[in-house]
Amino acid sequence: MVALGNVIRGATSHYEHVCNQAARGILDTGLATSVPIAFGVLTCETLDQALQRAGSTSGNKGADVAMAALEMISVKHGIDAV
């Protein structure tokens, strides 16, 4: 599985809590189901930074995470074949 999302720091003080709970929820889900989950949640200071990391000047981090997940599936299939 691939978990994608974006948390952008706003005017309120709960940014760290939201980021931590997103990471914890994805971790807990992976552990509870034994299904690997690639973590692709961006934590950004501004909307501009999020847009840059989601397909603009800084690449596409979501696509990078998806490709990493596909590569891990390929590795697992290779190990299973041995």
C-alpha cells in the first residue's frame, strides 16, 4: 500500500500533533494488518512548498514513494522465487 497526503503548517498550533498522528496511524495500520505501507505524507511549511514537492520544481515525492513501493514488490517477488 501507499499512503499519500500533505500536512501544511497553518495558523493553529496542532501541526505537530497532526503530523505525528498521521505517521502513527499509518504505522499502526501496517503493524495490525502485516501489510507494508510506503509513507508518502508531506509535511510542509507553506502551500508553495507542498506544490513544489508534489510535482513542480522539487520533483514529485508521491511518485517517488509509489515507485519505491513497486521496487519493494519486485524485490519480494525475487526473494520468494528463490
